[in-house]
Amino acid sequence: MKCCGPGYASPAEAVKAPSEKLLYTIAIYTGTGIQKPDYLATVDVDPDSPTYSRVIHRLEMPGIGDELHHMGWNACSSCFDDAGMSRKYLILPGVRSNNLHIVDTATDPRAPRLHKVIDGAEIKAKTNLSGPHTVHCLGSEIIISFLGDAKGEAPGGYLHLNKEFEIQGRWENSMGDIKFGYDFWYQPRHNVMVSSEWAAPNTFMPGFDLEEVGHLKYGRELHFWDFEKREPVESFYLGEDGLLPLEVKFHHDPDSTHGFCGAALSTNVIHWWKNGDTWLWEKIIDIENEMHPDWPIPLPGVMSAILISMDDKYLYLNNWLHGDMRQYDIRDPHNPKLTGQVFLGGLLGKAPTVNGVEVAGGPQMFQLSLDGKRLYVTTSLFSTWDNQFYPEIRTKGGVMVMIDCDPVNGGMKIAEDFIIDFGKEPNGPSRCHEARYPGGDCTSDIWL
Amino acid sequence: MTTHTVTITNRNGATFEVNSRRPLLGQLRDQGVDLPYGCEYGGCITCAAKLTKGEIDQRRQVALNNRQIEHGYVILCVARATSDITLEIGVESHDKLYRNPFLDPLQPHELKADIASPKV
């Protein structure tokens, strides 16, 4: 089916899209000791290009200290029928500065340009929000989760922007009894949004004090919202199985009620679905802690991200501290099967060097091609947390690797002809994080 | 207005005059000191510096745990000088700011002020 707006008619159509030739990743200097702005890097991922596997453009933000982190598009397949919309702008929040950078990626996709900055102070003044994280569009509007109020206290709320990037105020009508915010995803055909919990900005921004988990300063609940009423209606207390529930993904199939969350510290995957009128949840993957030979406390994997392939067949997850990426076949979402695993950095010393580059950090953020064959992985989590667990990242910088994935039979293998060493950036070692493709990706598009 | 002298050891002992009413970050930046910073409300630790001599008031900070305070760290975006002070600035001063919590746990009295127990 051909239409006029951005994105694809269905997930099945998205899978058939042309391969990505460019991707964008943010790279930070915040917290590194280099007094330069964070930037958006354009990476050439076209294997036929002479500059394949290199950064070909860098768009610096106007100020220092933003800590760019996650990104989101102004429009996705939720606007597929709307000829007035296009996937033109990438929104880059600064977690620390509260600034929102609106970047035009369409005028020259290889060299994105800054379109507008929404000043962090204005957002605080108008909405009492700070600590922006996840960006999703809904139709022609944009909502962004913020993890704190203007003073960095939880639970924060949701900023609503219109398509001209003007502040419309708070999106939600109520935060109910929610204690913390983080990620969210919605499935409009079921009138549901699910949100997860990290911690207050004042808790997670200075670094990770493990002891604060026991003092209930980190989250352990998932929240189900009435999406149209914009208020939470049910919460699941995950307990010790769900410490730091971070990334939330529904199936891409808009009719499905199945969704998944990675509980970072417990290093578990939580699965939920609707049975009749009842939402149910279960733990489907539990990664065991490992002992480091010299440390007193067992080391969790720290599953900071999960991703579902566009065909809903595979779930990918990381163990940032153990240093591995895994692929699970989730065609039966109650019984995932491990089908692939690769090692990359990590604290257990299993893969200190990849394609000739010494890896500081472990697999952290990742983005999968729409056809499910290429998984791009970066190694930095968050500046202060990097500095705690991987202090050598200050001089080595982050890396981006590509993993070849088999979407038919399962399996993963690190591509030998691709690596980007952000330790060699012109202004000194920077740290790359989330990646996005100009044509949409596996973590952006939602179907109405 | 009370003014104090800030000496920065890792900038060749350069000295700057500051008043006691405004936070150090803005006053030092205004005088040309290139300092890292992030949230500007005392919550994110990006601007942490190490105080090696003198007194400051940083009651508004909420980022540091008691061990970090014990090591002399101050949050420049909210800290005000209440005497002449000596600082080390920037990431070079962060040698004791970060720790791996699985390798080096905090004692109950070393947590952030709102949850710390008294030292026994």
C-alpha cells in the first residue's frame, strides 16, 4: 500500500524497506573532562561507500553539559496517512541541561542542522519538569517523559509538544501513585500505555549508589495507563524480579497486547499480555549474576536496553557489565529461546578487544535494521555511571560495532569490517549512545 | 559585600575574587575559568570540584553522598565560599568521586544525607 505520510503501512512493510545507508548517534563530552559540546554524529553505513564505517559529519550542540542520551522523531508510522507530516526532525533532549534540540535531518541527511532549541529553563518554568528521556510521537503531536520536577525530584511527568515544537504543557492528566518515571510505549488499538521506573534525577545523575536501591530510591514497578484518559490505571509491583525496570517495548504488531521490559539491575526480562480484560505479567528471562574474582558482591548483567525486531520474532538484550549481547526467539513470548550471543568488552574480560579496538564499557544501546539483519551496538551508558564502572572510557572513548544477525535461523556474529572508535574523534575521546536511521527504526514507529 | 579569594591549584595556583552570596560556578566562569557543569541546581555532580582548604556552604546540593563530602567534594553550581578557599577543579579532581559499588560498597553512614545512619 502506498500512501503519503511518513513511515510504513505496517511492520511487514517496514521490514521490506531499503537498507539504511546512514545512521545518527549522539556522542557526549559531558563528564569526560573535555570542555566541548555533545554532538550528533552521522555514520556512513553504506557498505558500497568509500567512507563506510566512518563518522562523516558532526553537529555540535550550542552549549556544553547537555548529556545527550536518547532521541526521537517528530513523526513516525503513526502519521502514515497524513500527507502533511514527514519524518524530518530528530529531537535530542539533554538529560542534564533540560534543553531540547530539534534537528533537521531531511534538508541534508548527511549533514543535519539545528532547527530550534527549546530552552530547558522555559520547560521548567512552564511545566515544572526536568530530566528528559524518551521521545515518542503520537499522530502529529510529541510527548517526552521527564524523570523529575524542576528540582530533580521524582516522579516528573510528560511534556506535550505540538508539531511546531511549541510547549503545550503537561501531557498527562494525572501521575496517580507513580513514584518514578523512565521509558514508555503505547499500543493505541488497546488504549494502553506502559511506563517504567528508573529513579529521580537527583538520585541517578550523580552516579549509582547500589545501597540506594534498598532505600527504595530506585524503581521496581510497571504502570499501565488509560491512554485516552492520560492517567495510570494499574501498577504491577515487580519486587526483586524487577529492580530498575527500564526499557519498555510492545510488539510492533498493533493488534498485539504482548510487551516486554528489561529490569536492569535484576537483569530479567518481564513479559506482559492481556488475557480477556486482565493484564498479566511474568518473568521470562533471568540472567544469573556472575562473580568477579576480586570483588565482594556478585555482579549483575545490568540489562539497560531491550529491542524487538520489526517482525516481532526476536528480542535482543544487553548485559552491560558482563559484556554480552543476546538474541532470543520470542515467537512463543512465554518461552523465549536463546539463539545468539556475542561478547563485547565488559568487566569479566571475555572480549577486551574487538576488531583491533580496545573496548571500554560493554554493549549498551543498540539499534536494529528494519530487515533485522544488522544490529549496531554502542558501549556508553551514562557519563557518571560510565565513570564508576569503566573509568578507562575517559581516555578510550566509546565504540560502535555492528553485529550480523540471522533473522531466519537465529544467530549473531560481530561484523569484522565495521567498527567506529570514538576514542579517535577530532576533539578527543567521546562516548556514543543511541542510534537512529533516517527512514525510521525498530524503536521509534508505532502503528495506530 | 564580603569577598573571598579562590585559589585553583590545578590552574597553576591562579586566584580569583568571589563574593559569598552567589554560587562559585557562575562567578568563576564569569572570570574566564573553563568549568564543566550540567543541571545548575546541585543535583547532577558534573561540576564537582575538590575543596582542599577553607569553608563553603553547599546546603542546596543533593548529589553528593557523605563519603564524597568527606573527600572534600563540593558542587560548584550551588556552593558559596564562606572563607578564602583552595580548589582542584574539573575531571582531574574526580579521582575519589566515582567508585564501583560492587567493588567498594558504602557504609550506612556514607550514604546521602537523607538516608544515612549516624556513624557508630
